[in-house]
Amino acid sequence: AQTVTQSQPEMSVQEAETVTLSCTYDTSESDYYLFWYKQPPSRQMILVIRQEAYKQQNATENRFSVNFQKAAKSFSLKISDSQLGDAAMYFCAYKRDDKIIFGKGTRLHILP
Amino acid sequence: DAGVIQSPRHEVTEMGQEVTLRCKPISGHNSLFWYRQTMMRGLELLIYFNNNVPIDDSGMPEDRFSAKMPNASFSTLKIQPSEPRDSAVYFCASRFRGTDSGNTIYFGEGSWLTVV
């Protein structure tokens, strides 16, 4: 069965600095999708970035980028120039066919 | 474009009462998902539908939970009778299945249920 592990329950970063959130997953499949979702205090789940496993190039969305290491089954999220509005829970997710499996999340604090 | 719309946003009910959560997926989407989020268990998939048909309900915790999707634009999740351990945030999500862009699911704002 597929699993998603986020080993950092909480992290803190100084405003304007860079932070990396870790995610590893377990699968025997070769074709799948990976996502990072952000959940601010409002509880809404917001898509941050996604990566197709068949693409070697790491996805980038403005200040957010990923480091996708397929062989290592690692999918980390880098946030550059951290802003106060980035404070939230971040969930890593794996998708194969119809199901999406989420990690337990990492709570990110931004220090002013 | 309107996103996934859920109601109610918040509900407080007494143990034993029936609770109905509602969801309107994004127009044109043909897959709908119900998730439950708790501190202890994180985000759990309860059930999902493709083209209004329930495909996998293995995540539904017990017979007190039921979900329906009578048409492409509406779904309900019902709990009867409710118990305090059902207190959670319930999310509805949808996607357009069958295209590459459909591999992303979009979430509603959630229904925060408290059973006292």
C-alpha cells in the first residue's frame, strides 16, 4: 500500500528566509502524481504545486519549488523569501488512479 | 468560476441527531470526494464518486455514515445517529477525471462539525 510520510511535525523560519519541508512516499508504481497542499487557519485546502512523476524537471510556482527525487521517493517543498502569509499546515499528497493519499502534515511558523 | 461549495460551514449538534452535509462540486467536474480531517487521523478519504456512481466507500467508518450523489451537481454526506467522535472537519472535493489537468482535486472550504 502507498504511504506518505512527513517527518517534520512543525518547522519555523524567519521571514524572508528559505525553508524546505520534507516528504517521502512509498510506492511500487512508476506513473503517479505528487502534490503539496497548504491549509491556513481558515482550514481551506489550497493547492500549492504539483509534480508528474514522468517529468524529470522540478515543478516551480513563483516562490515555491520542489525537489523531486524519484529513485529516492522524495518530494520536498522549498519556500523562498518566506512571508507571514505562508504560515499554515502543509500536506504532501500522492495520487495514483482515483485515490489521493495525504501525509500527516507539517505546521510552518513564520517568525517576523 | 465558483469553487466547490459546502454547507453548512459550521454545525453544532447533539449526540443522536441526524447531520446532513452538502456539497456542490465545480461545474463540469465528474469525480467527487468526501474527506474527514481530525487531529488524530489526519485527512481520511471516506468515499468517492465517478459520474455520480459510488466507486469506493471503504473509508466510511460505519453504517451510521451514508453518502449520495443524485446528480452531477449535488452530493450529501449523512450521519445518523451522530456521536461525539464524529466531530471533525468534513471536506468535499472534486475534479474532472480523464484529462491530465484532472489529476488535481479541488477542495471546498469544509464543514466543521461538533457533536456534543
